[in-house]
Amino acid sequence: MRYIRYACIAVFGLALVLIALANRQTVEVNMLPPELAKFFALTPSYTVPLFVIMFGGILAGLIIGFIWEWIREAKERAAAARQAREMDKLRAEVKRLKGEKNEGKDDVLVLLDEAS
């Protein structure tokens, strides 16, 4: 199974390298539309290879998706934490009640009673 995973990673890596090699031509990327850039007297534009734009878009989509999912699951994480606190409180109460029940009994009988 490990070798299948390594083979998939190698094929994926090879595909990324081939895409990068096939899209080496440079493109001009404007950060603002020309009309808006003239209004602010700014012309932020960069010349970068096309594959950088492609991989940057994929990376930005992944990051936005991870953040979106983390925010969406906040309710489930809060509920799980609440249940864990409640379970710890109930375990402590059960231990306290067993201690009260077994008070004054022989230690061996207490151990046998706790085991069952």
C-alpha cells in the first residue's frame, strides 16, 4: 500500500513539473483594472510565468477551502468539547459515589466490586 501511495505522489509530482514546463511563457498580471489604477495613480503589474499564476490559484483555493471548512466545523468542535467536559464530570461523580458506597469495606472486596 505504501508503494502505491509513493507511486501516486510521483505521478502527481511529474504532472505538476510537466504543466510547469509547458506553461513557461510570461504573462503580465495587473493587480487593478486600468481605469481604477489611473484613478489612484498606481499601476501595480507584474510579469510572471503562467504556471506561477496557475499554481497560485490552486494554492489560494486550497487555503480558502481549508479556512472555510475550519469555520464551518466550529459548532461540531464546540459540541465535542462540551461533551468531553460533561463526560469527565460524570466520571468523577461515579468515582466519588463508588468511594462512598465502598467506605468501611474490606480492600479486597472493594477491588472485586470495582472490577465487575
